[in-house]
Amino acid sequence: MQLLQKLFMKEKWMQVPLNHFDLFDNRTWNMRYIVRDDHYREGGPLFIEVGGEWTIDGLATIMGNMADLAQEHHGMMIETEHRYYGQSLPFGEDFSTEKLEFLQIEQAIEDLAYFIDHFKEENPKLKDAKVIVHGCSYPGMLVTWLRLRFPHIVDIAYASSAPLGVGLDYPEFFEVVNDVYANVSDACIETIRQGFNQTTELMKTEEGRKRVRQAFKDWTCGDVEEMNSVEILSKVITVLNVMHDPSQYEEVACLVMTMDSDDEEAFKRLANFVIFKSKHIASCSTDTEEEGDAQRNGVSWAYQTCTEMGTFQTLNRKNSHHPFQMDMSVDESVEECVKQFSGIVTENVLRTGIERVTRRYGGTKPKVSKVITIQGTNDPWKHLATLEDYNDEAPVWIMEGSHCADVTKRDDDSQGVKDIRVKVKALITKWIKDISH
């Protein structure tokens, strides 16, 4: 990979305004981006992979749908880094709450529009280049709204698993987890339900807690001996999340649980599966292990969640449509926000932020054109999206898969995911031809 980076990728920086909405504030910050131009021919389009709540690494410029499209159309490929993430730090390593003031969706969208305009100015051969943007998950929201707000700057947007509908409470997240395992078999979801409930009951006694800690000791989710009951149960739920599971993985998961002896307790079968999955797929490392970029990225994402997005993944044991006998309320999540950000962030701030985002961008069915949206049948975030076309020029296609499964090729991709990629490329190619004449 290092050789590929040296051969194809160029890391660059652009000075961008800190506050796009104050003419008298002339402060700037350095936005990092990565360029790949070895396939570029004059007159080719500009393909932009929009970064999100992570540190960009340039991989999107050499693999995935957008990289393929850039190669096919002799375009230039760029990956951009979001303000306050990775190495694109407006105030360096000062992440005090006061310094996070300019971490807003509206500023991030302005960053992208500013970047495109000025990148074209710096590269005159791109003056008339068509611009195609892509984003997965939160960046999928950004590219949809970028096309909505700046149709004169962005020609085509491709959004993977974009959960456009921000809100305070999102219990449906775990209902999708329930549905995915239930679709494999009744026995599978019942094992998860019984196993979790038995684990919860065992946590009520000292002897039971010892048994649980012994059962989960080999997982990769931290030192179970140092965790309290709520932390252990929360980690179990994290591992059972299906958001990034490969195609048909749940069939394997259910098989693992049924391979245990019939007379073994459901809680032990569940523990064995959680250990298996935590080692192979789920990432549930503890926050204390995070340093540098990862820690800063986590703070930034928590701030965005607590000020403009919400969508807290809540649980109510009275809700029979999820397998977890546990309560996790909105109030608890909001209290965490207040605590983490020194009381400056409150529920009122969050509610106001959510209302503002919805008002600015039109909710789950924006009035856009030339936007392709892909949603996955097994994506826990799908209920924050519209699962039907926005209009004739903004199709929403449903794939058999989970979160952002269309972005990068995998050996175990379902035929449905492969077919979606072909459709995406065909329509983007058509649109490029249509707007180039």
C-alpha cells in the first residue's frame, strides 16, 4: 500500500475559511486532501470522495466504485478530509468545547463548495470539469445536501447509506438487528433473546456476575473483570450489531450458536458467539485505548451527535421488537452530552440543532436531481432514510446488504450488491454524457 501511495497519491493542503458566515472573520485552517491523477486526461471529470468522521488514507482513490469511475472516464480522483477530523484541525490539538464551535454540518458543506471552486481555480484545465461527489453514511448526507445547496458547483451526487432524518430518539436501530437475525430463523433470534435475558438475570447476583465474567473473558471488548453490569451488557449489544456484517454473515452466526450442545444454556451459547464475532468482525475496543487521531475523532463525532444529529440508539424493555431486555434512554444519552461538553451542550441546544438541520435540508426526501441513493436491507440506519425514489432524477435503490456495502468490492458480496454497483456506474455514466453536450 505504501508503494501505491507513493506512485499514485499526492497529499495536499488548502487554506479554508474558519467561519464561512462571518465576512469580518479572516481566520483560516488547513484542509487536507489526497489527489490521484494518473488516469486523468484533459476534459475528464472531477470525482470527489468526501471524508467523514475519520482520518482519510487515500484508499478511496485507488479502490471502490468512485475510483473505477474515475479510471473509466479519465477523471481526476480526490479524497477530502472533514474539518476537526484526522489531520484537518482548525485549532490543532486543542479540543476544548469552546474551540469546537465551528464544527457544524453547514460549515462542512461550505468547506466542500469552497474547496471545489478553489481547486478548479488552482487547476485551470479543470475549469469546465463536471463534478461527481460520493459519500458513505454521514458523508452520504453531506453529498446529498451539497448537491441540494450548490447545484451549480456539483453536477452529480452518489450517496451510500445516507441517514438523512436526524432526530432525538432512534429505537429502530436495534429493531433492524432483531429483524436480520429473525430472518435467518426463529430459533436464532430466540437464542439471542433468551441468552441476553439470562445474562441480564445473572448480573443480579454475585455468583451470577462471576459466571458471566468467566463466560466472556476471551472477548476483544476490554477487561471484563473491570466492567460493571451495564458496560458488559452494552458491549454484548455492540457486538450483536449487524451494521458492518458481510453478506450472509448472520447465517454463519446463527450456525455457530446452534452448534453448541442442546442442553447448554442460551447465555453460554450467546457468549460463545459474542467471543467469536468480537474477534472476527466487531470492533468494540474501549475508549481508554484510543489515542491521537482516534481519540480526537471520537470527541468531534460526539460533539456533532450532541449538537445537530442526536439519533441516540435507545432501548425500552417494553418494546418486543428487539431482543434486549434492557433500558437505554434518551435522557441518559443527553446527560452524557452535558457531562462531556462541560454543560455548554444541553438538550435544548441539541433540539434546536436538529430542527435547524431538518429545516435547512428538507428531511428524508430532499428536492434534488441527479442524486443516486443506495440503502441496505440490513442497515440499522435505514429507517432514518426514505426507501423510495425522491423523484424521477433522484432514484433510491435498495440492495441486499448492510451499511455502505456497495462502496468497496468484497469476495463475499451478494449478487444484489454487485448488480447495484453496475446500475450506479451506468446511470452516472449516462448523466455525465447528458450534461456534457
